[in-house]
Amino acid sequence: MLKSARSPFWVAALMAVLLVLYIVLVGQRAVAFIATGIPIGIGIGVALFVVAAIGAVLLVLELRFGFRITRLGARLEREGGAPDDVVDVRPSGRPARDAADDLFPRYKEAVEQDPADWRGWYRLGVVYDAAGDRKRARAAMREALTRARG
């Protein structure tokens, strides 16, 4: 399967652990500010709690997205429909962008022919990711998740 070597699971897990540590530290600082009893300290403490809460919610959403995409990819592989294209890779192990760009029209055409098929959207997302277009890759993967549910 055409894969991007940029996002191994352990890196995501490490980043999640570091973010949780950061959220805990920010929460502790928020409590310390609120405990001062000074109005500006209370305001800063509340603001820090809001920042920590936003960070926690975003972390949960990103992890949930990652797990759902991983399960969908495993399902596609079990069905035998994963992209099996072989592309040149750079010394870093990442797919060569030009090689991935050459694959793009075929996968885009497959989505245009059957836009209701989640498999096409997933494959398109993989090719976008290999080409370095993370924004479109995530959008295509979100669409694949939506189509797979319905």
C-alpha cells in the first residue's frame, strides 16, 4: 500500500503524552493564579483553564480521527482495495512528490466516477498525503469516514 512515512504511531503517541503533560502543567498554573484571590490572577487562571480545555478537546478529536482512519485503512486492506502503487522514495523514506503527483489523476477520476464509494475517497486521501498535500488528504479522509458510515 502506498503509505506516507511521516506519521508513525509512536510519534503521535509521544506528542499526545507531551500535550497531556502540558495541559496538566497549564492547569496547575491556572489553579495557582486563581488561588491568589486577586481579580487579575483569577482572570488569568480562568483563561488558562479555557486554553487547557481547548487543548484537551482538540487532542481527543485528533486521536479519534487518527484511530478511525487507521481502522478504515485496515478494513480497506482486508478487502484488498488498498492502493498498491509503487513510487520512488527519497532518501528520507518519503514518497517522491512527482511520482505521487503522477498517480493523482487516476484516483481523482475514480472518485468522480463513484463519489459515494468511501474506498475511492480513502485512496485519494492516501495519494494526497504522499504528494504532501495534508489539507486535502485530511479532507478526503474525512469524506471517506462520512461515506463509510452512511
